[in-house]
Amino acid sequence: MDTSTPMGSMIFTVMAALARMELEIERERITDSVAPRRATGKDLGGRRPTFTDSQIRKTFRRTASSGRAGRPQHP
């Protein structure tokens, strides 16, 4: 597309306006779906925790009982 011509510039402007409109519509849809979920305390998705709380506590207990807590690991 040659944007140095009036016709090319107009097409570029129209395409940019359409892209912006699509982005705003998508944001509106996301906002409209998140607000009611937050209000009812439902899950919003996102990344799940890698470890459960019980796994973390268990690891701390094992580390503390082995006497290696807080010590750097050197080969």
C-alpha cells in the first residue's frame, strides 16, 4: 500500500480506524464479563498456582527438619 498517495493514505486511515474499533469492542466485552464475575466472587481465570499451600508447608517442614534451612547449597 502506497501511503504517499491520497487514496493509499485514506485506505490506511480506514484500516487503522477499524482495528481500533475492534480493540475497543474487545475491551468492552472483557470488562462486561469481568465485572459480574468479580461481584459474585467467581474465578477470573489466569495462571493457576504452581504449588498448593500444603505442598509449600510440607517443603518448609522438610527443610527445617533436615537442618539445611537458610544454608547455601555448595557442591
